[in-house]
Amino acid sequence: MAVLNVDDAAHLLRRAGFGGTLAEINALAGQDRAAAVENLFSAPVPADVPPANFSDSSASDWDRWVALTQWWYERMISSTNPLVEKMTLFWHGHFCSAQDKVGNVLLMYQQNAMFRANALGNFRALAHAVGRDPAMLFYLDNDPNVKGVQNENFARELWELFTLGIGNYTQDDIVASAKAWTGHGVTPWPGPYSYQFTDSEHDHSQKTIFGQTHDWDGDDVLDLTLADQAQGISLAVDKRGVSARFIAKKLWTFFAYPNPDPSLVNLVADAFVANAWDVTSALRVIFNHDAFYSTTAKQGLVRSPAEFMAACMKYSGIGPADAHPEWYADQMGQELFNPPDVSGWKNNAYWISAAGFWARASFVRDLTWQASSKKILLDTRSMTVPAAVQAILDEFALTTVTPTTRTALQGWLTAERAAHGWAERVNLFTLVMLTPDFQLA
């Protein structure tokens, strides 16, 4: 029986959410690993209710986007099931759509709600839902994909980025798939928009996909890709294992560390396939594997801007309505509901730049002054230097820091007190969020 120690518990709560408090970490430490993981899956999920101003006809798209962004950050911080929010973030970066092109915040919310509803469920069901999602159909130009003038965008990205990866299909397959997806569109302007299939715009010709010829439809393409026996025709090429490994590698990279050994990917993929595309089954393998708790994993990922800002707000006590994460997100490199392109966001070095770190520092400094004005800063002035540093580390749930970080914080505080500085609490609060240790996911 594997038992979680304090560092393991802190690591699990960071990766399967946005970080636990010291009390939450200590409560998890000492528990059986498998039981603790099951509790993550079974935690209650708050109702998904859109921001209040979505029903306000006078609100601009900008105001709605700000409200939606802040609403999602609030869920990240306060949800009773942060793993669902973390998986919603994963799917948002996997099945990418962007408000910049979609131009409809309500559709972006509906897509977000669809990701949340399927976050820990069945990948095949989620893929089919994506094929009927208006935001996706607009974003990847399947709305104008009609018989005789087919558009390949959605058909291509469905395989290249969403299910199979490059090299597992041909250009002829894409052309045939695009024809299969004709007629799958959206109700006409001016909306409200919803999925609509128009049979007269669908190409009913015989199409050859993965070596099989039939009058394939868009749903059939997904079934062929995920190895269901569509239309009663057996597959010449089984794509199920390819797709399972493709998603398994992305899950391991997102939750553990990049470039996993193929044997780890296969373990996750095997569980995925054996359990009929159940996402929870794949995550169960990841969160219970010894490699997930290795030094490689614990030091393997830099917090994305969304993860970083959510953690900062959670530990500082300053909520999104006051913190305004949307003001800093673009410069940090991750604006929710606006991924850079259909390939989404990468990790680690993708987040590391002078401009990005400056934006993080600006965000942290603003949180600091807000915490100061609300008089919620930890009072360390009566503590010894080591005790004060430990107290601030505890407040931000940093159960382990490098000796370099601890020495630097103690050295700064010693000098500050020697100089009779007035900003001990303010600067400790800022510095702890900017330590290399806090930047790690």
C-alpha cells in the first residue's frame, strides 16, 4: 500500500487542481494513495451557472468576456472539485477555439460548460459533442463546409491535433473526411446559435477513409477514428491504439512531465482503451503511478499563467473581481478563451520570457497591495527570521523549497530588519510568489 507523504500530497493537489492549503495537504498526508485519488474523482461538482451579466442585453461582448474569465478563475479557486476545472482547462487547450474568431462569448461559455460536463467522462462522447459544438464549427470553418465547396479545416485538425497526430492519415483521407462533415453547421444569423445538420448540404457520395469505402458521415469519421464498427463495416486499420496513445501522452505531459517513456504512455493508453475511453480510468493510472511522484515529476512543470494566477489568488485571498487576471494574462502568454491558435498552449519554456515574468511580477505586486489595504497580510514582525520565512512558506503551501530559496528569503529579511525597513510583510508576500519554487506546478 502506497501512502502519501506531505510532499506527495502537496504535489497531487497542485497537479490535480490549483494547489491545496497547508491544512488540506496535511489532511491528505498519511492517506492511502489509491483512496486519496478516488476521493478526487468523487468530490461534488458545483452547478454550472453562467455569469449573471450573460442575461443582460446591454452588456458588451467585452464585459461578458471579462465576466466569463473572472467566473472561471473563481471556479478554479473555490470549486469543491478542482480536478474538474483542471480537466476543463486541459480540454480547452486540446479542443481549441478562440473568442477572437468565434466572436460570441455565449458560445465560448457553452463550449466551456460542455468541456466541464465531460471533463472526467467518456472521450468518445466528448469528441462527438465537439463535432456539434457551434464555437468549434465557427472556429474551424465547418459551418460553411457544404457539398461541392468543402472546407478541410475541421477534418484536418480533428486528426492532426485532436485524435491521431501527424502521420496517421493521408491527404486523401482528409478530403474524404471533409466531405463527410459537409452539412454539419450552425443555425443561421442572427442566432441564437445552435448545431444544425442540413441534409441538402451534405455530400452523400461514396468516400474512402482508412481504406474503407461508404457514404460516411461526420459521426462515422469519429467512430472510425476511435475504432467503433461504423455502419457495420469492419476496419482495415485499427486507429484506436494510435488515438489512445496520442491522448495518453498529452495527459501525462499535462499532469506529470513532458517526454514520458513510451511504456508509461502505453500503460495509460491501455487503461483508456480497456475502459471504453473513460478519462477517469486514464487519470487513475497517472495519479497512482510511482513516476508521478518522482523528482522528475515534482520538478517537471512550470505553472502556466492560468495555474499561477489561480494559485496566487487562492493563497492571497484576493479574488478575481479584485485581482483582474484578465489585465495580465495576454502578456503572460495565456488568455483564457483565446488560445494562440488551434494547437493551443505548450508548457515549460513556452511560459518563460522576460515579458512574461514581468507580467507575473506586476500581477503579484498588485495582489500584495490589495492584501495590504484589506489588512490580511501575515504579521511576521514578532517572529524570528527563520520562523517568519517558514510562516510565509506555509501560507503559500510550499512544503519543500530549495536551500537557495530559503537562504535568500532569510538573508533578505535579516537585511530588511537591520535597516529598520517598514515593508517586511509586503515584500515577503511578494517575494514568496516570485520564488522559483512557487513557479513550479
